[in-house]
Amino acid sequence: MRLFLKEQRPLIFIYLLQLLVVSLVYWLDGYRNIAVILYSVLLSGAILLLYLTYRYITQRTLYRSLEQRTSSSLDRFKEIHTGTPLLEALHHLLKSQYRSYLASLNVQEEKIHHQVQFMNQWVHQMKTPLSVIHLMIQDEDDPRFDALRDELDRLQKGLELVLYTARLDAFEHDFVVEQLQLSDLIRTVVSAQKRLFIRGKVYPDIAVPDSLYIHSDEKWLSFTITQLITNAVKYTVEAGGKVYFRGFQQKGHTVLEVTDEGVGIQESDLPRVFDAYFTGENGRSFQESTGMGLYLAKQICEKLGHRLELESKASQGTTVRIFFEA
């Protein structure tokens, strides 16, 4: 209704202006019958009101659709009642634009789908030569091969980051929820990252009771914890530091707490640590920062129904907690 009145405001103004001019002309011509003038004004106003009422009734759906600025308003143009040349032309225009939009959207979705498929295939193809190189050098004792193993680990983690990022949009088709023993999961993930701990001269400290069980997807959760471990080791610059893994019950939740003794995060960066590609102050000091680890961890936890929280102070380390429904 408001949009209709705004649109008809110029018409009402012109009507009142011409009514005033006509009445003034008759008045200046010597016509002084006020009752007849008021009657003509009332009659003319009634005709205008009937016209506006008719216009609003015939175009009511259009105005309501335009006033509802929601995601579903794009489909509501199908409900517009035709009847006037303007509405019929508008209906055909919107219908044509909508079909063009859907066609363009389908093309873009198809391109994205092919790109994701290509990315997944490429990552799997790259994993094969990496595995072969690992096998070729696993029995070599030369210190130079240790550096090669470290670089292979970095490549492996980079490929996994790309793979899980590409799969995130299709998460609903690629997860299985099962009961997991939290302590066993942590030990498995830590063992898989032993070279990372050795290279960083950082030691894991696990205190997770065997009685704690959670419901989650093992593959996605393991990747999430790996990202937390990678960050914890990366930002622990002093040799001999520790990464603490604690598990406990709190207010109906099972909580996994990962704490490091690293450089911490500046207070000004905390509100944005879960934004994609955000590296903050630490990103200027640590060139390997991608800004994707915490972003993916947050996204995965939300999709799994877990809550992820982070606390940190500069030079005092960082604590990340994952809350699981009990």
C-alpha cells in the first residue's frame, strides 16, 4: 500500500492542483455558489478514489511482491495478475529475465561442479607420486632426506587442505556420524602428526579420559584437529614447548581443549580469526600462514553440529575448545 501511494502521489498532486485552478477560474469569473463548487469537488474526488481503488486492486499482487524484499520474492512475480498492457509487458519481461537467470545459474553451477571434480581428481593423482617418494626414501638415513620428508609432509598437508576445501560445499553427501572414543581419536591424530611435532620440537601432552565418547564423523573431525595441531606447532617458536589436549564434561557437553604455548593472537585480530584467508599480525611473521585452517575448522564444526571457541592472548598461547553434544 505504501509503495502504491508513493507512486500515485504525483497524480494526486496534479489532480488537486488542476481542481484548484478550475475552481479559481470559476471564482474569478464571478461564480460564487460555494455549495455547487464543494459538490463538484466531492464528486470529482469520489471518481478519483474509485480510480485509485481499481488500480490498487488490479495491481495489488505486484505492489506486495515489490515490497517484500526476501529471497523468495524472485518467484513471486509468477503470481502477478495480468489485465493491463503495462502489467502484461512487465510479466513477460520478468519471466524472460527469470529464465535467463536460471539458465545462467545452471551454467555456473555446472562449471563449479566440473572444477570441484577436477580438483578432487588432481589431488588424488598428486597423492600417488608423493606416496611413492615417501616409500623410496623411508629407509634412507642421510640427513638430507629428513628435509625432503619434511617438504613432502608440507605438500601432503597442502593437498589435504585443497581437497577438504573443495569438498566442503558437498559436505552433506560425504559424512558418516558414529560413536568415537575421544582419547583414541586424539592419539591417532597425534601419532599421524609425529613428524610435525618432531620438526617443531614440540611435545604433545594428552589428558583425555578413556570414558569420554562423542558422536561425530571421524574423517572430518580428524582433519579439524589436525588443523588445530598444525597451528599450535607452527606458532610455538620456543623449542621444548607443549601442546596440551584435555577432555572433560561441562554442562551437558563433552569438551576437547587444545592449548599451545605459542605466540598467541593479538586482541585486535580475535574477531576475525575464523574469516577465510585472514592471517592477521602473525601472518606477517609466519610466511606459511594461509588463513584457512581455523576457517575450515569452524565451518566443519558447524556442519557437524559442534561448537568451536577460541581464547588467546599475545605471548601467552592459544586455547581452542570443541564442544560436543553429550
